[in-house]
Amino acid sequence: MKFNLGNLAHYPLVYTDDDTHPHTAKYICYLSLKDGIVHQGTSGKNKPIYATPLHACSFPTPNFCCPGIKDTDLYIFHPSSAS
């Protein structure tokens, strides 16, 4: 399917090209495998296909610097955490 930033069910797949420039895949798909879900993306027909395991994301974009719990704060997984 064509990646749509406005669709909350679509996750961007960012990859680096041969010159290490970041790009967002124009087309994405989700594949269910024995180990879990794989997120695949490409820039078009006959272009390389990139893949990464798909993990749950509570927000559409990562929180590294905004107020609230950051995606890098691993203490939220401790059993004593109130989160």
C-alpha cells in the first residue's frame, strides 16, 4: 500500500541509501511470520525492498524530547512503576 502519513495504521519505514542518506519508503506492507510481524518498504517498482521487525508503538512518533515519559526511559517496565 502507498504510505500515508495521515493514516495512524501506517508506520514510516526509514532506510538509508548507498550514500547513507535517510529516505522514507513510499510503499509499505506488513507480513505475518512465525516470529512476529515484519514491516517492509520500498521506493517503487524494481527498487530494493527493506524490512525490519514491527514492534508496538504507543505514539505515532517517538518521544525523545517532549514532556512526559520518553521512549528511552526503560524504568517504566519495572514492576514497581506506576505507568
